[in-house]
Amino acid sequence: MTGRRPLYGLLTAVGVSTLGTRMALLAVPWLVLTTTGSATVTGIVAFAEMGPYVVVQGLGGPLVDRLGAKLASVGTDVVAFAAFGAVPVLYDAGTLPVPLLAVLVAIGGAARGAGDAARDVLVPGVSELAGASIERSSGLYDGVYRLGGLIGVPVAGLLVTLISAANVVAVDAVSFAVSAVAVAWTVPAAAQPPRGQQASGEASYLAALRAGLGYLRRDRLLLAIAVMFIVSNLIDQAGGAVLFPVWANQVMHSATALGLFGGAFSLGAVSGNVLTTWLAPRLPRRLTFGAGFFLAGAPRFLATALLTGIAPVLAVAFLSGLGAGCINPIIGAVEYQRVPRQLQARVLGAVGALAYAGIPFGGLLAGAAVSAVGLRAALIVAAVAYALASLPPFVFPAWREMERGRGPAPRLAAAPEPA
């Protein structure tokens, strides 16, 4: 049981912080939208949070190496707690103008970016300590992330109505504090990747950064994954930050509808994750990933654009969630097996930053699109773009390397750095 404690502790930290973050991802746009009435301003605030998140994901890998993944995870959770905790305090005091809100969520977004990067590279270490396969551990890691979304989104929809959007952000702040305690208490330093020259100070920060980016540039599959996710993450952010909240506000006239929509998607995602984690060793990675990616995207946007009534929209959202649940367990296993442990903070940070590069612009583009062509047209354009982004795994040869035994051999370090 001792060997499993770090894995359970890390999963607890990820699950709790994701629960709070998912609640805030609904509450913050709703707070801005109902306060200002502007989809454009809502998109700007979303940009303020996700811009720093992406930058830190891309540039923070060498710093995570130098600080150590455990310290980076705990420290950034404390910063996020302070930033998001200030939102309800200032709002209740009547001293939270939109520019100050943007600054606070920017600080919180930067902290989340570094914290997520740090926890990602702890997964192989806690997996080894627990004696679990990397595919199962990656699936469990994604599973608690999905479960946090399953619980957080519908609960946020209800709590926004009952206690206000600002107070829901306070719950998010508390979740970061719980995450910090969980990692500090349960995850040993031995779960961290071994430190190479860059972490020990024998090479410069820029040299460490170049090492991660150079590895990514040479790995065709990892680069293809990151590029594909640029488009999909941009569209997902457009939907989550602007299009779906506007749909709930203008069409359904209820924050509860938005919570139910997100909850149906998350329920499907958890179900898809459980199936994929269970069957992962026997599934063809490329075809499973491609089919899941297609289901996860376009149907949701078409449903909110074309269907009337909440029930059929929720059914499609659940189906899309099933597809989404197939994606991350496969991607996680591929990434952890292709990248040496001592490079994972830098390489996976670079992959994440490139994949998230479109996110800051998703809300901005969605807000502009709704203002220019209306909600329905914007949703249909998003659906078509998502469908096109789903094609590469079925078309380009590099994606065949997703299958086991293709591409670089697994290179996980046998002995993590001692405490």
C-alpha cells in the first residue's frame, strides 16, 4: 500500500483541483457575461487567463526541472489559491473592475500552467512506485480529470444560481489549497524525473529550453499531435468560454442548462475513459484515437446550433464525451513512452504549449464571430473546422507510429532521483 500512496495522492490532487477549475471555467465567463452583457469582453477575460497558461506551459519546463516537480506543483497551487481567492473577496466589496479581474485570472492561469506541467511529469514516477503500467496510470490520471469535470460543471451550474458566480470561484481557490496539501503530504521526491545537466545548473535556461524544443521538432508524431490540438483546443475554448455560455444565456436562458450540458459531456468522458483504460492494452491506438477525436468535437457544436430542446442536445453531448474519454489515455501513454524521463518536463511542456497555442484566441474569435454573424452561424463554422481537424490520423503516415512497437522505443528511467 505504501507504494501506491504517491499515485493515489497525485490523483487526489489532480481530481480536486480539476473539480474547482471546471467550476471556475463556467463561473468566470458567466460572471463577466451577466455583469457586462458582452461576449467580446467575456472572450477578452478568457484570453487573459489562458494566454499566461500557454506561455508558462511552453517556457516553464526548465524551471520545473530546477525547482523539482513536487515543489513546483505545491508552490504554484499556493499562488493560484491566492489569485482566485481574491476574486470573490474583491467582488463582494464592489472593487473588482474587469481589468483587475483579468489580472487576477492571468496570475491564476500562469500558476495553473506551471502546476499542470509539474504534475504531468510526476505520473511516470508515481506509476513506477505503485508498480502500475504507464497506460493504466495515464488512464487513471485522465479519469480523475474527467471525473472532476463531470462533478464540477453541473454543480457549478446549480451553485451559480444559488450562491453567485463569484462564490463559485472561491470554491476553486480552496481546491488549489487541497491540491497543494495532497502533493506535499503524499508524493515523495523520488517520484520526480532524474535531474540532468540542465536541472543542475550546468547548462543555461535557454539551452534546456532548446533541448526540449529540439526533441519535439525531431519527433514527427509528437509534433503532429501538438499541431492537431492547436485547432481543436482553440475551438474547444471558443465553445467553453463564449459559444456555449451564450447558447445557454440566449437560447436556454439558464446557467443550469449550461451545467447540464457540461455534465452530460463529462459523464460521457468518464465512461469513455473507464472503457479505454480497461481495454487500452488491446485497442488499436490510432483508430481509437481518431474515432474518439471526431466524436468529441463537431457533434457538440452542431447539436447546439441545430437541435431544439435540451434533451437531444444532452444526448449528443454525452456521445461526444464518450469520444473525448478515449483521447487522453492514449496520448498520455504515447508521450510518456516516447520521451526520456529527464526531458519530460521540457518536451511535454513544449507539446502542451504548442497544443494550447490557439486557446487564448478561442474566446476572442468566438466573441467576434457571435457579434459578426450570430450564434448559430458561429457554432456551425466551429463544427466544420473541428471535423476537418479530425482527419490527420486517418491520412498521414506519421500517425502509424502511435501503435505499440513503432517509433522510438520506451525509455523510462529505471531509477528516479533519490529524496
